[in-house]
Amino acid sequence: ALVSGLFAKFSDSMKSRLSDLVAAKDAGSIGEGVDGFVHLRDIDNTVAQKLVSAENADREQLFSSLANKTGGSVSEVAKKFSQGIATKAKKGHWFKKASGQWVQK
């Protein structure tokens, strides 16, 4: 309940960009990182760049809030978030490993 309440604070802006985020993932222009953030794969795509910046700013606030509420670290929260995204990801979406290598689901 605590987590869902916190998520609601950030969910409006995150929800409003979700379809664009999924479309960019489908196109392969962005991917998820093990750090809990989205990463640009197509550096010449300005639309994707703006999407990545906005999404990561919200995620940073979300992770920070969750870490404060749970007493965990921001990186632990981000890692759990990343794992959750990876399990729900569609086939063909890209993931950036800690090594910097991109892999496709």
C-alpha cells in the first residue's frame, strides 16, 4: 500500500508518457538499464532523448522517495524496479547490462 501510494504521486506524468516509452522501446531507440533507468540507443533521435530525460527524472524522484520510505538505498530500489521491468518486458526490447553491453529480450 505504501509503495502504491508513493507511485501514485509520480504515476500521472509516467503514465502519460508510457505509450511513447513503449513505442520507443518497440522501435529499439531506447532500452532499459540494470540501473533502473532508460537509456538512449539511437543518439540522433531527439524525441527519444527528451523521453529518456523526462522519464529518468521521474524515476529518480520515485526511487529516492521509495528509498526514504523503506530505509533502503536508492540503488537497491532502482535495481528492484529494473528487475520488475525486465520480467514484464516484451520480446525484442533492449536491456543495457552493467558492463554497458546491450542485449535483446
